[in-house]
Amino acid sequence: MKSGAARAYSTGAKALLGLMAAGVLAGCAAPRAGTALVYDFGPGAQALAPANRMAPLPPLVLAEVQAPQALDNTSVLYRLNYSDAHVLQPYAQARWSMPPAQLLRQQLRAALSGQRAVLNAHEGVQSPAGALVLRLELEEFSQIFDSPQASSGLLRLRATLSQSAPGGEALVAQRVVLVKSPAASPDAAGGVRALAAAAAQAVEQLDQWVQQTQAALPAKL
């Protein structure tokens, strides 16, 4: 049988090991000092919707989203309108998981796919004759500070719908989408969430616009 002292030592050792294990897990979960936090637009759908074998809307071809060089990277960017709005600055300790244009396209395709087949441009799958092609140019995607404590996520893009035609593509419609979403805090975390919210609103607007444009096209004979 163990003595009282031995039992106390054993109990204390187990408690110490438990604390050490908890500390290791906490250390794994917490970001290391100097390591940038990686953000995206969230996990997206976490359950599959019932399969729709007869998509109610015509198929759509989705091209890659184009972006200027300043946005073609993973930096989380901001502007100080109250100081110099012409300077685009990156947060040192925050970055996107992929360039914003790719994140936006990923979210847009998920939304558009709910009611139609969405094909990637140049993926080797022949699109149906007369299918619409959606092209996007991301022009602005940054956190805008109007004062040190007040900021918003600003997204601006140009959307173009065209239709395959002999010799190339024929323009169908074009519009500019501009969304400004207030940030809850004047930092990278607030900016990221505001920009994600702006992207969600832009995707919703684009989905409705594509539907309305497709519905207005002349019926095929």
C-alpha cells in the first residue's frame, strides 16, 4: 500500500502533468508571437442542400476574377481617408488565405451553383451554345478609415455578362457593384469581417442581376 506522502506525491504529479498538457494544447491553439493570422470568408455551407437534378436556370460560364496587382496577393489592406486616401497599406499581422479575387470567386460560384450549372471558363468542358459568360474585375477591396475609430469594408467591382457568338462574344450587360459595410472594430479583425460581409452582399446582388438578365433574354427558337 502507498503511504499518505506517496499518494499525495502521485496526485500532485498527475495534476502537474494535466496542467502541462493543457498548456501545450493552449500553446498549439494560440498564434505564435509575430505570426500573421490567416483569414477567409468563413467555412461556407456546412450541409449539402438536396440534389437538384433539373436545375431551373440556364447554365453559366464563370471566368477567373481579375484584379490589379495591388490586390493580387494575400495582404489585408486599408486606407486612411482622414490622412491620405491614396496610400494603400497592408496589416503586418493579418493576411487572407488566398487573394481576395479567388475568395470572391469561390463564394460566388457556390451561390450561383444553387440553381444552375456553373462551368469554369477554359476547363475543357464545352459550354452550351448561347450560354452566358460572367467576368468580374475587382477594383477595390480594402478597409477605409474615415477616422481612427470609424472604418468600413469597401468592395467595388465591374461585372460583365457576354454571350458566345460567331467570332467571339457579344456583350449582353455590364454593371458596377459597390458595397460598403461598417467595421465593428478599427483593426484587422474588424476590417476582415466587414469585407467578408461586403463580399456576401455583392454576391447576392450579382446572383439577382444574372437571374434578371437571363430572364430578359429572347427565348430560343
